[in-house]
Amino acid sequence: MFTCKISEELELKILEVRHADALYQLVNKNREHLAKWLPWVDKTTQVEDTRAYIEFELSRFAKNNGFSCGIFYRNEIVGCIGLHEINWGNKHSSIGYWLAEGYQGKGIMTDSCKCIVNYSLNELKLNRIEIRARTDNFKSRAVPVRLKFKHEGTIRQAEFSYNTFHDHEVYGILAEEWE
């Protein structure tokens, strides 16, 4: 299974069914904060929803088509990060992530993204990684900027949630640009 030990306090681990209860509790505790940015939160109403999500992600991992990790800070799950579906023909993918509100501002997500980008470009030999974030999600947009991704543009009305269209900012980095 994929793991990435970033520091003594921070580690990424492929989500396993045994994480379902803790992950559901984390989502539930951060429901108001997360629902603002992530429409799936309202559909996650019981631990079985989280278990089904993890089983789906494990199936994707087994097919070598992306994966989702728990972000563990001091051995406690504090968020998730994943490599979305991989376009093997064009050698690219994108990263998605979220972090519990109380753990923001510690560099956790930047370090976690750096690990996934390293793995994707160096181990999987992908050529391009993309991160998209809602235009109004400044904390999420700061992560690719810190990692020196290039801002490639705005996708207008890319997301429809809570009866409102939201624009997305697109950031990308190529293998030749990654240090």
C-alpha cells in the first residue's frame, strides 16, 4: 500500500476500510466548514457512506487509476488528499484535497501535495499535474501557488452547488518544471 512519511508528525496513508469511522467522524465534526467547498459533504450522512467511498477508492487504486490517502498528523486523521483518475495516454492527472479546519495554517496540505506531486511525476512518470480550486477558496488556491504551479486560467461556472455556479482556477505543473 502507498504511504508517504513526510515528517515525524505527518504521514499519508492509502485509505482503508478500517479508517471509515474516524474519517466519517472527522467529516461530521467539520461539516459546516467543509460543506461550503465540497458538495459531497451533505450526501455523507452515515459511516456507510464513507465506507462505500473508501471501497470505491481502493478499487481505483487496484486498477492503477488514482487513489485517496488519509492525511495523518500526530497519528490522527485530519484530512484527505488524492490523485484523481489518471489519463495514462496523455500522462496527466489532478490532485484533490481537504483538511479539517483546526489543522489549517500548519503547512500540512502544502507538504502533502508536494508528496503526491513527487510520487506522480517521479514514480508514476506522469508529465502534468493539475490542481483546481474554486475562485473564492483562497486557502486552497494558495497551495499550488506555494508549490510554484503556474496559474493557467479560470474555468467559468465549472461547478454548480447550492443553487449557485462557481468558477474554478486551474493551476498546473509539468515534470520538467518540478524541482
